[in-house]
Amino acid sequence: MRINRDKLNKLAHTVADTLAEIDEVGFLEDRNTIRQEARKALETLLEEEGRIDTAARLKIANQRKIITEGSQEWEILYRKYYNDEVRKLGI
């Protein structure tokens, strides 16, 4: 999934602000540092999701039979291959 820079920054701000509102959470760093780390973590997750998506699509494309994207068969295979890739990562 592609998220533009502004949306990613907004999401990171929301994460930092939400954490700051929780009484049990204390920051050892300033809020901006927390926001930057949240942004890095989100970028890493989105990059990994992109790699998983690409791998699942490649497996479908390599089938002997042509499977049309959006068909029920494609959706089933995509979910299966996507979940297989996630399991390989131990997530």
C-alpha cells in the first residue's frame, strides 16, 4: 500500500499524540523524536507489506493457467500466498 509522505507524517503524529495521552506511558525522549521513530516503524512495515504483496502477485502470475486479477480464484490464491509469505516472516 502506498501512503504519501503527508499522510504518513499525520499518522506518526497521531501515534505520538495518542501515546502522550496515556497516563501509563512516559517518554524518555521528546515528542518529536517519538514521532520520527513512529514514522520509521510505519515506513518499515509498509515496505515489508509491499514486498509480501509483490511476492504473492508473482506466485499468481507464475501459474500455468492465466488467472484474472479480481476473480474469485485470484482472490483466494492471493490470500493464501500472502498469508504464506507472512508466516515465513514469523508474523
